[in-house]
Amino acid sequence: MTRVFQTPTFKRSVKRLRGEQKAALDAAIRAVLNAPTLGDVKVGDLAGVRVHKFRDHTHMVLMAYAYSEADDAITLLALGSHENFYRDLKRG
């Protein structure tokens, strides 16, 4: 079974979500758990990071995660809209 970890940055983002947004996030996390290679692979500074895009009613939301096939683990890194998402993700 795939293990799931969350970074403090991801946890803070989830705390700000409303009920229907959390439901959309839960569905996206389930989709990633079922197919860990679902997200787009990033290169350069973000090598090893995958980004899965999903909608919560009207907004496009990006979820960054890292998948370790050897450990069968997914680390949820960041969550947010496209604006400044990659810049903030690079900062860590």
C-alpha cells in the first residue's frame, strides 16, 4: 500500500480550504494514489516533482507531489493556483 506524507506547506494550504474544495482535493489525491505517475513530470530546478492539475468547481488547482517508486511513497509538497505556484515551489 502506498504511504502518503505531507509537508508543512501542504498542510497549511489544506487548512485554508472550504468543504467543497476539500472534497475536490480528496478526489485528486485518490486519483494520484491509484496512478502515481498521473502528474506532469517537471525538469530543471523541480526535477523529481510531479504536478497534477484538477478543478474545484470554477478554479484550476495545482498539486505538487513527489513519488518514490522504491519506497512506494508519495509526498504531497504544495497546493495552490497557478499564480506564483512554481516560484513558491522552488523556494521550498
